[in-house]
Amino acid sequence: MHKVFSSLITIVALAAPVAPAAMAQSLLSEPQVKSPVVSLEGLGQSTILSTRPSEALAAALTRDPTLTAFEQSKSTLRFEGEDDVVNLTFLLDPRSVAAGGDLVLAYRNAVSVMPETSVASVMVNGAPVGNFPVRSPSGFNTQTIAVPSSTLRAGVNEVQLRAVQQHRVDCSMEATYELWTELDEQTSGFRPHSAQGSNGFASLRKVGRDARGLTDLRLVLPQGSGAAALNRAAPMVQTLALALNRDDISVTVAETAGTGPGIDLLVASDDDQASLSAIRSDTPHGLSLAPGGDPLRHTVVLRASNAREIPNLVLNAVQGPLKPVFDSGIRAQRSGEIRAEASSVYTLADAGYVPAPFSGRLFRTRFDMVMPADFYPAEYATLDLALHGATSPGLKPTSQLLVRVNDQIVKSLPMRDTGGEVFSGRKLELPLRAFRPGRNQIELLAELERPADDACVFAERDDSVPRFILLDTTEIRVPALARVARMPELAALAGSAYPYAGTNAVNVHVLQPDGGSISTALTVLAKMSNSAKTPLLAQFNFGPPKTGAEGNALVVASRQATDELARLGPNRFPALSGQIDFAPALESADPIVTSAINLQAMATPLAVTSDPSALLEAFRQTTRDQPGGNTFSDGLSVKLDELYQSFRQWLNYRSSADQLAPAEPARKAVLTQRPNVSGGVVTWLTADTAFEMREVAQMLSSPAVWDRIEGESVVFDLDANTIRSTKPEAYFAHKLSNYGPGNLRRIAAAWFSDHFRIYVVLVIALMAVFAIWLGRLVPGAGVRSDQ
């Protein structure tokens, strides 16, 4: 067994002599995040986001204009546990490649990290370029690593950072939660030794982040602009968002250009004198780059002869100067992601995983799997993981491999053989119910302890002997899926912009045309286009959707506007100004707390809701404790209902805490999805004020938030910077495109797994029918008749 394991180690070492992609995380307790920097934790259905605005602002103001930023967002610039890897990319033009440059890494780490043994190693385009000790717990420390020109290449360059960290005093697996190192997105990047040359539109991908740690894309419109100007500019806004190939884009709309890192977009036509006044007279027709006053900022101009020419100019840019930018960016395979299709087989290599021997106590690798938008998750099949790997002799019999899907452990594989094991296609069946349409986070974890670890003497710990290896030939086998689009499901919106991606126009309704609401609508539109990897056909309107309007819609509104709409109705809603209000949003504009808008799993007062089911439940709660209301049949019914709810929670990977009514946030925003009575889906995004609308737009810009929205509604706590998702109690079928017998059979099986009480009743009924038939048949069988 030991020889087999050694041979596997040798093969992988020869095939992939790069830094291992193993990650470390403990499962024995909840992580104690002691860092005040941006961090996200999955806690049931809540996500916590904490920020450091003062430090980010200071970094943005002092940013080096010659620094080329990494393309990855700040949520990915963090190492966790004993052994973790971060993959980064940046772009260079040919002149910068010839001169070489420096990799600038500003980092800080947890105070629990042992400085004597913790180290970070750096590779650029597969070649090692240096390493440095991890010992900066009191603040950001900048490391500069020279990169020769022979290692660089024109276009996209890949950086792999590996941090190996050890705890100062604790060697238990729980202590790995306390180990972290993070990079500063403001002051980290690549600094070329020569002035950067012109690289066309690819230079836009070098832009730095603003004080919020986001990529600022500002649409500059002249005073007096309205919905028509937004409709002309929306295709170009989405095209630029796709060209940047970043998942942290925040779109703002203003009448003046911005300052600091970011991109200004101007859309002008010769038949609109107001738009021409914002650009230079010698600006050529078509898409071009214009010089700006801020060295940290880029300016993009789209000039047309008339408004009707704009769509053709955008198409020509996508097929012309922007094509190489798209091909090397949004259209290229993204590391750490698998876009799954039914009846397909993938390997960990498809997710960018690189195998290497692992010597620590807790191995972890993670990747995202994007499931089809019309995927029906239920108990009719399993997604199989065919494991290829091995363990070394000497591990404790308590060692195990865990599979976690969307922060829930769904499968475990005990590894009790202390003499070492080899896994050659060992199948682990993952329930489809644990997945969801859209993006899913999958983690493979291996707890690997040796008896010598109990002594906690680092000098006697031999990390030269590997404990585990996971090969990149490990397969992910996706079965035939039940295909029917169920709504509401916000996870499908974040995964592939469903149901808004397609040939039908998306009606975007802004109830009040203030700058905050419009910026939020444009940010959501940019996020959806990035999820769909294609621009959406958007049509902006000021005011509510008309009665009887069909199709899918996105509505952005303040609390005051939604209250007015609920009181007057869409037909009597007052006419709004046709011009955008660019006035800055004030934080204290509306101190009134937003009321609950039919949010499930939340306490809704009886007098303020029009939802019939909510009214009925509120009425039952008020009469449940009245005299004469608790009969034996009522008590039995309540007990059966409790048993049913408990089984349903277990079946859907919910905890009892998810069913508790949460505390109402003082300042909140709500993203919710509802069926359109005339056909289609309506997604509402509401907040108290325009200022708070900007806050929720900033939260949605973060991929750590956008990738985690799911269910029927998401509540954003703007004070605690948390989100809470609520799953619907019932779905409705939005679209069924496959009427084949196989798909209909899987849909029926999935439906019965969701409605198992009906399934049980049918089984009992069939058994009763069979018993009656058998009772009538058996007494007369073999009886001789006199006739």
C-alpha cells in the first residue's frame, strides 16, 4: 500500500510541479473571524459583510497611477487555514513586458500566525519568482518581488500565490479558523519598469478599484436626460461591464466625470446637442478612448450620427476592437468554475484544480458549479463524485473526507484504514436537492490527523511526509436532469440572469428617477449581463408597470413610492418628471423604517398585508389560544403538521433556526421575486431612501453577496451589512421546453418527492385497491361450482 501511494506521489510530482491547490478550514466549530477587513461567512441563510471604509479611502487616495490592478475582486484576495492558494491575473502591453517589472503585494495576517514558519510563495505564469515570510499582524506590509521580462507575456498574466501558515500555540484543527492572510486590493498589483504603452481597449482591464473596493463604471449624462438617454446608453454599459471581465462592477450615473480609479462612459449623438457638449469636437464616430484629467481614470466615448445608429456601433465594437478583449476575458474558461450540463462528465482539472501532495491536517479545495436555470432539484437522481486519490499510512481512524454544497455537509467518506488507502473511482452520491439552479459552491475537505499531532510540538512535526493526495482525474458526473423552470428563484437570476436573458426585452421600471435608484438599476443590469455572459435587451421606464403588462420586469423603488403605489394603484400613480434627478442622496432624507412587504418567515402585522395566506395565518395565530379552540383533532393536526415541517426541513437541508422569525433590521432593503399576473416574473428591489439604495447597490456589486442570493426574497441589513434569504413555500412553473417522456417522468418523480404526503396517500390508496381486488379474487379461486 505504501508503495502504491509513493508511486502516485511521484507521478503527480512529475506531471504538475507547481504549488498545491489545497486549502485548510476546520469543521469542528464556527469560524471566529477576528479581522476587521472584508470577510464573508455562511451562517445558515445569512451572510455577514464587514468593511473598512477609512483604510480603503486612504489607499484609494494614495494609489500609484503606474500600478496595474489584479482583475480579481477583494473577496478572493484572502488565504485561510494552514495551506491555501489564490490565483490572480493582470494584463500587460508589449512595451511593459519587454522592460519587466515588480509584483507589489500589500498583505496583513492574523496575530495567531507563527512568523517563524509561515511563508508565502509566488509564481508568475508557472515560474517561481520568490517568497516572503508571513509576519505582518499589525498592519499592511508591502512586499516587492522583481519579475524578469522572460517570465512575462503580452496579454493576460497568471499569478499563483500559496500561503503556508501555522498557529503560534494551538495545533488543533479548530485553530485553523484563526489563520488568515489577506491582500489589499487598493495597493497590490504589478508595476512595470517602463511607462505603459497603448494597449487599446485592453488597458481598461488595468483600472484600479475605488474607495469602496469596487470597479467604478460611471455613465455621464447631460442635465435634462431622461429614460431615452438611458435606453441609448444601456447596451454600452453592459458591453463595457462584460469587457472588463470583473465581478465587482458598480455602475453610477452622474452629470459630471468621476475622480479616482474608474471608467467614465459618454454616449453622444450628432442629433443631440446636449450630449455633444460633453465630448471633444474632434472625437471620431464609433467607440474610442479619450484622454481624461485624472491619471487613474479612463474615458470611453461612443459617438453616433443619430440614436438609431447606436446599436450597430455597439455590435461593430464587439465584433471588432473589443473582440480580443472578450476572447481573453469573459469568453475564456474561468478558473474554479464548471458550467454544468445534463448527462455530462467533468473532472477537477476542468475547474482549474492542480493536484499536489498534501502534508497538513485539513485539506480543502473548492470550486463553483453553475447548474442550468431550469434545473429541478429533487430526489430523483444523484450527482456522483468519482474519487481518485490516496491517503498515506499512519493516519488516525477518525480521518474522513467531507463534501459540502452551499455551506451544507451532504456527504462523508470515513477513511479508517490506518495503513493507507487508494481510491480509484470511489463513488460518492450527492443528492440533487442540495443543489440549486444557478451558482453552487462545492468544497471537498479531508480531515487528516496523526497521533503525533496531539503532542503539539512543532519541532517534531514532519511535514515532508505527505498525508493525502487528490488527483485532478476525480470526476463529477451530472445525471439526466428534470428540466422545468420553477419560480420564484433568485439563485437562477444570479447564476445565468434567468428569466431575463433572451430575446425578449427586460422592462426596467424606476418609480422615482433619482440618481440612486437609476444607478442601482444599472448595477443590477450589469450584474445580470455578467451572469448571462451577454448583454440584455433592457427598456427603461419611469413609473410603475402598467396594468396587464406582460413579460418580465425589474422594479426599483423607494419605500415612499411603493406605499404610494399600493394606495393609489398603477393607473392613478402620479405622473413623474421625465428628467433624471442628479442631486446627491442624503442619508437622513427618510428616517422611517421600512415596513415588511409580504416577506415570508417574517412577522407581518395583520393590518398591513394584503396577502391572503398571510392574513389567514395571522388570523389563526390570534384565535389559536382562545377557549374552545384546542380540540383533540386540532391538537393531532398540529402535531402531524409539526412532524411534517420537521421532515421537510431535514429534506431541504434547513435547520430549525431558519424557521424562526428574525429581528427586523432598522435599515433594510428587500429584493423579492413575484409572478406577473399577466405572465412572466417581476423582481422588486426596494429601500427606504435613495441613499440606502446606493448602499444596497454596493452590496450587490460584491460577488460574495451576488453569488449567494437565492429563494423568493433577500433582506439586506444595511447596518449590520448582512443578507438573509427566504425560500418560497411554493413554486410555480414558469417554462417547460422539453416535453419528452424521460423529462416528464423525472418531473413527476421530482414533484412527488416535493409533495410526499400526496405520494403516501396514493401508495396507500393503491394498496387498498389491490387488497379489495385480491379479497374478491381469492375466495372464489379453486371453488367447484355445481353448475
